[in-house]
Amino acid sequence: MEINAAEDRTDADLLASVAAGGEPARTAWSTLVGRYSARLYAVARSFALDPSTAEDLVQTAWLRLLERVDRIRDPDAVGGWLATVVRNEARNRITRRREIPAELSLDSPADDAGVDSRLLRDERADAIRYAFAHLGAECQQLLRLLIAEPALSYDEIAAALGRPRGALGPTRRRCLERLRTHLPPGFER
């Protein structure tokens, strides 16, 4: 009965419950997630992003809401606010992807261009292995699971790590930022 009562509440009431904390906050949060997740995934996928990137964007939006739950100007417009966060994050990702020169991309089509391209590819791979070796064990484990073949779902990864699913996207971002700090200058951009 409590869940049904939460589903009938306005977004402003739900945000107030989340901000207040306690057990009612969990019910309110679950209601918000149920109310807007499908819409947020649709917004993320409209940018032609892969499913795991779309999931990261949605998780980032939920994290931003949680960080600002008591500072949202128009709580009854939280769905639009969340969708805007996803759109902005998607645009930022696309812009960053465009900034990486093609000749530095790991999936460069230069494989058949001869010895020079093989050497360059090997140097890139060595730089990534070096940077990866300098990450903490937690980041290494998460990144290994994220690139596992066959691909694992976020639920499977969360279960394997014993972490909440919602923490994976932000943790992944922090781990990749740490990885970048160990790459040689000019490698990523």
C-alpha cells in the first residue's frame, strides 16, 4: 500500500521525502526511478550511444539529482531536469569523443599500413597496459568486468563487485580519469 501511495504523490513531495531521509526516502526514490528511468534511457539512446554509455548517463543524472535533491528550483519539473542532465552529458561525451585524433584511437584502421602503424599500435597498447597497472585493484577489477567478453550487464557486474548498480557509472568515470593520468602527455587528445 505504501508504494501505491508513493506513486500517487507529486514529484515535489517525493523529492522532499528523499531529502528528509529515512525509510520513506527509499520508497520515494524508488518511485522517482520507476517514473523516469525509461524516459531517461530513451533520451540517452536518442544520441545513438551504446547501451552501457546510455546507462552511465542515466546513472550520472540520478547521482546529480541525489547530490542536489534539496536545491532543485522546480521540484515538480524534475523529469525535465533529469532529461536535461542526460542530454548535456551525452553532448559532452560526443564532444570529447570527437576531440580524440583518429591516429591516436586504438581502433585505428591503419592495421595494414605497414610496420610504422604496427609500432604505433604496440606503443599505444603498452601505454594503456602501463597506465592500467598503476590503477588500484578496485579500478582494475571494475574495468576488467566492463570489457569482459561476452559483455556483462551492469547487474552482473554490480553483483560480482558487491556494489550498488547505481555506483558503477560514476566509479567507472573516476577509474577512467585515473587511467588517463598515467597515460603519456598528448595520448588522449
